[in-house]
Amino acid sequence: MSNAVSNLAELLHSMNPALNRGVYAFVSLRDGGVPERIEPIATFRENEGLTLIVEEQQAKDAGLAVLFRAAWITLTVHSDLHAVGLTAAVATALAEAGISCNVVAAAYHDHLFVPVESASRAIAILQALHERPT
């Protein structure tokens, strides 16, 4: 039985944004193979190559070109993959503050990757969205 939340108001009230430690890097590999000692936290295959999200130090150690340096924020609510509106609400709140946001929806949580220098502001904005009365 699933405990996933699908109601938007409940999702926003329960999202509890959490900033993960570290700096993360988006990289793209044209040959599609993951180098040894690289442990991606996410991958996505595109026509142009394999996108990896990895700890920045792993990317540097492997000599990979970093396309985007990010802070990783997890919305800790167990969001239903069929839920409507959470991504839009979060992205809109961050966009209004001029913060770019790359979203990865996984089986249990949504994960946001924002510019490293915007991490504190992003958490404050998400916390305000979380605490806003419905």
C-alpha cells in the first residue's frame, strides 16, 4: 500500500525541503559509458549523450567538463508520481525569485538542483511556500 501524497495543498504543506550536503555537477558523456569510480546519483540518456548528475569532486577527478554546478534539495514528502502541480508550484516560486531549477522526479521524492550560490535563498523560498496557509 502506498503512502504517496497526491493532493497539491497537502504536498506543499508536507514537502519539507532539505538541502543535501555537497556540490553536484551535471556532465554529459558523448560515448555513453560511465567512467570508473563515478557513482552518479542520476542519469538520463539523450540523443546527444548520457547526462550524469554526480558529486562535483568525482567529476573533477575524472576530468569531466562540468555543465552546471548545483546544490541538491530534496522535497521529503513521498509524492505520488501521478500528482499534479507540485513541480509547477515549486518552479514558479523559484522562477519568481530568479532562481533556475532542474527537477528530477524519482519514485518517492522530487529532487531540485539549483545553482550553488542560490541554495540558501531557494531553501528560504521553499520553506515559505511550505508554511503558506492553504
